[in-house]
Amino acid sequence: MSMTRTTCPYCGVGCGVLANEDGTIKGDPDHPANFGRLCSKGASLGETIDLEGRLLQPKINGEAADWDSALDLVAEKFSAAIAEHGPESVAFYASGQLLTEDYYVANKLMKGFIGSANIDTNSRLCMASSVAGHKRAFGTDTVPGTYEDLEQADLIVLVGSNLAWCHPVLYQRIAAAKEARPAMRIVNIDPRRTVTSELADLHLSIAPDGDIALFNGLLTHLAETGRIDTTYTSAHVSGVAEAVEIARASNLNDTGLSAQDLATFFELWGSTNKVVTVYSQGVNQSQSGADKVNAILNCHLATGRIGRAGMGPFSVTGQPNAMGGREVGGLANMLANHLEIDNADHRAAVQDFWGSPTICTKPGLKAVDLFQACAEGKIKALWVMSTNPAVSLPDADGVAEAIANVPFVVTSDMIEKTDTNALADVLLPAAGWGEKDGTVTNSERRISRQRAFLKTPGKARPDWQIISNVAARMGFGKAFAYHSPADIFAEYVALDTTLTPAPRDLDLSIFADVDYNQLLPTQWPRNGHRFFSDGQFFHPNGKAQMIAVTAPKLSKPRFALNTGRNRDQWHTMTRTGKSQRLGAHLAEPYVEIHPADAIELGAKPGSIIEIESLYGSALLRTLITDRGPQGQLFAPMHWTRQRSKRGTVNSLTAPVVDPVSGQPALKTGSITAQIYRAAWYGFLACRHQPRPQTPYAAVARTTTGWQVELAGRRTPPDWEAEAQKLAGMKHAEVSIHTDPASGTTRVALVQDGVIEALLFVAPRPVVVARNAIISVIGTETPSLMALAGRNAANLPDPGATVCACFNVGRNTLMSAIAAGAKSVAALGGATCAGTNCGSCKPELKSLIAEAPMPMAAE
């Protein structure tokens, strides 16, 4: 079977994929990012390429339209806004899901032809603080690390990164390296003890935003122990004395760490030459994110631990093409090809190359400011591309209101029903992964091809073509007369290669004569190149700049909320939500809460917590765990109003940003919490997509249809009618069983002898064998057996899914452990768990550790 070499559309690792139109997905063994490994999300890509829920034709005000009408309207509305209110009255909000070619064309249209820099991207939520930190330290936005450094290091420090869940393939590469070289040491710095901590030799449960105090403390320790490389710094680094002086003023109590842990970490870092410091959203998503980045970079620059194998700072991006967007100027404060908006020579060079009538002269609105401008009525026309800001941005409810306030909103998306699309005047159907061609750049600057292996469905078009179509209708057709993404890539490379030589990092000359169709995964400026190996940086004096950063004064609210991701979900679940395997791991919005806090609030396992902030509220299922410190709650951000009426976590987060980078501080914020005192709880399994209107509802896919977790404060008077309404089946045959003693009710809806829906209701969180219930949906199982919560074969309940690749549940694994499988390898042999992508291996280790020890013989 012929397979297409392409690249995974999820995180910034940029794994190579072999894909076929029948949904067969394999890791590409020849791709240098993953060498055949895939995580659970990547391995399940074949389950997400169906057309259910797809936007397949343009729509205007909710009605089907043809492309000409839709494109004419978009061009007309944008042109009219520009003519009446000026170019600053329009804006694009793009996405790291776009390919580099899409990004390039959007950036070119806004900055070089409309003449405004009001194009920003959801990458602003991901890595803007790293961009700012890199530019301050190096003179350019240069990521010096490579994945090979992770395998060559003697010490890896993970900061604000749950790598096992958010970048699982990199985690597996590190795990394999540590297994091969047990002397390798790993430190995990995170307020929570995550599954990544299972690999760490030392876990530092740092106070939220205590990172600057920690790395300033490390810099002070390096100075006091004579470990600053003065020979290197005198030749290659500026600002050393100032940075050290300010670092000395930091209070180590602000780290929240013990003196022993601090001493251990400082000595381990200071005495190890080959150190890689990997950081991600726990660093970037902060009101002091850029300063956190520079605090880390300072330590590497002070010791000369940069530019050589197995050492250096390494920012890992969350989005698949955040790096590509950075390269082509997808952010509001950048020009294409790593050039500067504020530099008149750079602006002139780009304008001359594009032959454009105008060029932006100042940075545009960054993401949070952009939507604030929408709320204030300053933006008259908005185009949202391949993202869902009404869910993903902080103060998500306020953002939704802001979008609704814009006179004309257009979205280009592959999914029809999203929270943002519900607010749009025009919907444009975009081609999705597997249907379009282009390039992406991963976290180690490696450009790879995404290739089409599916036919473009309906009337969908690739993003670059949609943008070019609109540009032509705005009068710019000659400059956007592309025939393929290869034309765009060639122009992008040509722009870079024709620029006047200057101290810039981006060098695409290696791609000047490339065969686009045969392009192999390639790092710029060339494979194997190590930036800064010669001690030369990109500031005018050729030196790096250490930045003196002051640790912030930390507030300590009674409850603080930390947001993040799940292992098996991606962003707002428009793709991963299609896979029941991925949804089965953690199927509803939840909040982790410390046992002591749970006691204070009166919460028990399965309770629902109502969380509130100044910006909104959410209802989340309680997961009681000591993984996080007391007073700190954690909730993932994936659930939308489409999936959970009140489960949108960014409704709680504040629109507070880092003043340097503009990146929102999504990782900590003050909240209040209280028990949601439900009168009833329910679990519904059904064949057809339900539309629940209950106060608490969380919808997920299953192998036989759908499931919904339910709760409400008012008990419906008629459970038979309520079940029919929830399942959307008013005329189904009903079997109902009520137990007055326990207050439970069970309802089966049957049509033509087939179980269409089952509803289980109780005054407390429903405890039933959910997998067994799900398995009888769509079968002719007798109602009494179905209502008993047993499957037709009366097989044991496997329990909550742990291994998504093979649908292996907790109960199955615990049985295997009890039968003698006392290692991850043994569990894999007994159940297959952990033998594919390996993402569940940390949880397998945890299950083995918590299993009861056998009683000693007397």
C-alpha cells in the first residue's frame, strides 16, 4: 500500500507521518524528529479525517452561498472599512495550524497591501515570551537547540513543561536516552507533580511565577562559586555585572522551595557542563514571561553553555507551525523573514521586493489588545483563520462579546460549528490536514512538508488560495497570482536570499534550488548547524546581552487556577474530539484539587466544583489529588461551549499580559471555589449526538455514539420525558426502573428492538460501568440487562481508559498487576498498554507503584 510522507498537525515536535487515505497512520521511521515514534494523538489521526461536522461550502448569515458571492462580500466589506476608517480598522487573527505558505500570504496582504500590522496569531498565546527573550538576549529570535542535544546532555532541566503529555515524543526520546545512560540527570520544575516527574531525579514544586527568583538564585550561586566563565563572557557577552547584581537581590523564599532543594539544584546545574534547559508554557504564559526566559538564558550565557552539543536553552513550542509563523512575520510586531517593522531599511526592502503600494510603519495589535479593540468598536472587519479565540483567549466570554461587536466577521475553518463561527457573518470552508500541501517548521527549526493524501471535500479550498482570492478582489491580483504553495515557498525563499547581507539568523539559501515536491525535512540554515558555536550573536556589537531581571512580588490568593492540557486532547478538540479513544482517557472538564482543599470545600470524588473569577465561571468535575500544592487548582483548557455548556476554562482567566511580549498570563490567576450542590447527577449514552441543556453537561464521542455527564439543581418532574428530550427521541419506546430507597432512576430508549439511549440518574455522582453501558448502545440487548449496566457478553468492566492506543482500562491493568505484571514491560506484554506510542508509560508506572503489596507468608 502506497503511503504519503507528511507531518503531524499537532504540537511543535513536528513528527513525520506515513498516511493513507483509508486512515492508516504510521510514524515515519526516516523523519529525524521522531524516527517512527508517534504519540496517542498522532497515532489516532486516521480517526479524525472523516467529514462529520465539516464546513463544506461557503455560508453567508447562516445560508449556503457560492464562492464568488462570499469572496466578493469579504473583499467589499474589508475595502469599505479601509476606505472609511483607515487600514487600522481591519484585522486578521491567524493560527499556528496554518502552513507557512498560508501565513506568508496573509502577512503579505495585511502588512504590504492593506498597510496595517493588525495580524496576530494564537501563537501569541504559546511562545511570544520566548521570541521577546531571544531577541533581547541574542539580537534575533533564534532557537539554538536541537533534539539531539536532549540525548547528548548530562543534565536536562524541564521548566514549566509537562513534556510527557504535551510533547510526548520528545519525552520518549529523553526516556530512551536516560535508559541508555542512567547517569543522565533530569530535574522537573513545576508547581504540580505531573507524569513527567516520574522520569525526574529531582522535582521542584516551585511557587507560581517563582522562576525568576530561582534562576536569579542560580546565577548568584554561579557567581559566588566561581563558575561564571569570565573568558567567554568578556569576549561574547554584555551586561554580566548588571544581571548578577540584580539577581543577588532576589528573595529565594519566593521560589517556595526548601533550602535543601535549592542547594541540590544549584550545585547540580553548576557542576554539570552539558546542561539543556527545556522550557514551555509554564515559563511563557506569565505576566513576567519574557523576564523568565531571560533569567534562564542568563545562566547559559554566563557559563558559555550554549552553541555546543548537549547544552543550551531550548524553547519547545506548543503549535505545529508556531515557528513557521515566526519566520514569515505572522506576529503583529514582526515583518516577514525575521525582519523588523521598526527598521525603515527592512520595511523598504520588503516593500520593494513585494512591489507593494504601502507597508505597515508600526507594530499592530497583539492578540489580547486586538480583541479589546474589537470590544471598543475600533475594528470594523475581522478575519479569523483556523482558530477559535472565543474559547482559547483569556476572558473568553468577553472575547466572544467583542467578536459579536465587530460589524463584519469572517472565519475560514474546516469545522462548521465552533464558538467563534457562531459569531461570524461569513464562513469560508478551508481544506484541512491531509487535504492541502505546504510546509511547517518544528521547534528545532526543521522545515518539513505537509502533503495531501485526501481529496479536498465539498467546496473547501486551501487557506493560501482563499486569502489570494480575496486579495485579487481587493485589487491586488497581480501580487497574489499563485498557482500552488510551491510558488509561495519559492517567493519566501527568494525574499530571504535577495536581502542585503546583515547580521540575521534566518538563512534560507539552502532551499533556493530545492525540488519542493521532494523536499526532505531540513533545518535552516543547514542540517547540523549550531548557532552561536563561534560566540557570535546578532546584536550590533556581535555579543549576546544578559538582561537584568527582577523577580516579581508574588500574591498568594486563597485559591489560584493553573491551566494546561490533557495528554490525548488538542486545543479546542475540533479534531481530537472526533476520536473516542482519545476522549475516553479524560472525558469531561475537570479540576484537580488538593485533598485538604477538598475537605475545606466539602468536595468528594466526582463532586462538581463551581469556580469563579472576576471574568466568568465554570462547572468542573472534581479530581482530588495531591499532585498540586494546597491552594492551587489545575484545569485543562480544551472544552468548548459546544462540548460543555459551562466547561470553558478560559472564561475564568484574566486578560493580563506580559508587558514585553504581549503573551497572556494563563498559568495562574485568583479564583474562588465552592461546591455545586446538584440535586441530581446523570450519565447518558446514546447513538445520536445529544443536545443537553442541563446546567452541567459534558459531551464526548464513544465507540457506539455519544456519552454525556449531567447534573442539575432542579430535579425534572418526569424522567421518561427528560430522557427523550436529552437524547432527541420523543417517540422512542421507554423502559424505566426507579429505586425509591436509593433515589436512582434508569431509563432505556428502544426503537425497533435496538437500544438507542440509556440514562442513569442518582442523587450522587453516578457510579456505573460506563464502558459496559456504552457497548450495548445500538444492539438488541434486552432492556432489563441494559438497565442493569451489563454488556451483552457480561464481560468485566475495563475501567477508565489509561492506554488510548489499545483502549486498555485501569481495571484491566490492575488485574494484570495483581496477576504478577510488576513492570511496564510486563504490563505491555499482558495488555499491550504502552507498547505503541508510549505516552501512557508514566501512568503505568504510577499504577504499579500504587498497587497493594502482596502479604508476606507467615
